[in-house]
Amino acid sequence: MTTLRLGDKAPDFSASSTEGTIDFHDWKGDAWAVLFSHPRDFTPVCTTELGRVAGLKPEFDRRGVKVAGVSVDSLEEHRAWAGDIEDVTGHALNFPLIADPDRKVAHLYDMIHPNADDTLTVRSVFVIGPDNTIKLTLTYPASTGRNFDEVLRVIDSLQLTAGYAVATPADWRDGEDCIVVPALSDEEARARFPKGFEARKPYLRVTPQPNR
Ligand code: BEZ
């Protein structure tokens, strides 16, 4: 197990899931992906999270992002729990839930934090780019359900940065002004952003969202 940092290669693995065996890199291909862990099946916060991700699946699809969940429970437990997720949240599981009873994936991705819990995974999120490198990591405790709208917001920002040489300011939301990356000169920025930019400081140049 090594700590995974931004820019590191996302480790490959083969594992059973509710949608069959997943060879992670093959399954992902050159798409974006979210791999997220949850501590345990048949637990309340996890039930709400998995239903929420299932409800947001069209939003992940629209952004070209594949989603997979993982926990240290068995495939049989995942299948038995799926009915509860649909019952409670109204959303049937529509993405692969990886069974990791031997903790292979959990250890590869450092999802067990022994000083929090020595057997269960914490709530980790990895956003992985088309080049298989890690673009975002988040770690939440078992007691706090994640905000998956925030995960989508970050993906919007990451995809803009990848395509248009812009960064995004605090609390930015899709459609709002972006920041010209400092690496571009004013001349390069004028050529790249036909809508222009406003220099609030020499190092803080704001431009309308370029893909709008
Ligand atoms: C939950 O999903 O509710 C949960 C899971 C593990 C520990 C605490 C809460």
C-alpha cells in the first residue's frame, strides 16, 4: 500500500462487481472515472449515498464519467442490499459495486485508515482522468455522507482545465466566470479567449466560461 497523490497513476486491479468482473483499466478505457469507497453494506449513510449516485448517473454519463463503488463486503451482500437502496431512495443500483472482501482494492487505494477503523474502508473518492492519473482525492469519515453535487462540480472544473487552460475560483459553478491560468501571457490569453478577459490584478484575469 502506498499513499496515492494527485498526478499518480491509478492502480489497476481485477475484481468482482455487481456488473461482472472488472479489469479496472480496461473497464475505464480513456474515459474519466470516479472510484469511491463506502464502509459497509446495510448501513444507513451508505444506503443514501449509493442511491444518490444512482440518481445522478445521467449527470456522470453526460460528462463522460464512469462510476464504480467499492466496499469490503461480498457480492452476495451487495446483491441483497441493492433492493434496500432502491426501496429507500427510489433509485436502483445502475453502476458497478465492487466486492472487495479480501481488501485488495482497499489496500491498493489506501482506503482503510486504521486509526479511524482497522477493517472498514473510509469514504474515499478518486477522480481519475482519461490518462489514468489521479485528478482528485477526497476522504470523508464514516459518519458523514458525501456531497456528490460537489464531485460533479469538481469534474466540471477539471474538464474545463483540461480543455481550455482555465482554472475556477472559490465556489465556482458551471456557467460562471473562470480564471485564465497564470502560465498564459496576456497575448496568449487574448488569442485563446475571443471573449476577452478582465485583469482584476495582473495575476488574476477573469474570462467568461470558454465552452459556453
Ligand atoms: C453508515 O453508512 O451509516 C455507516 C457505516 C459505517 C459506520 C458508520 C455509519
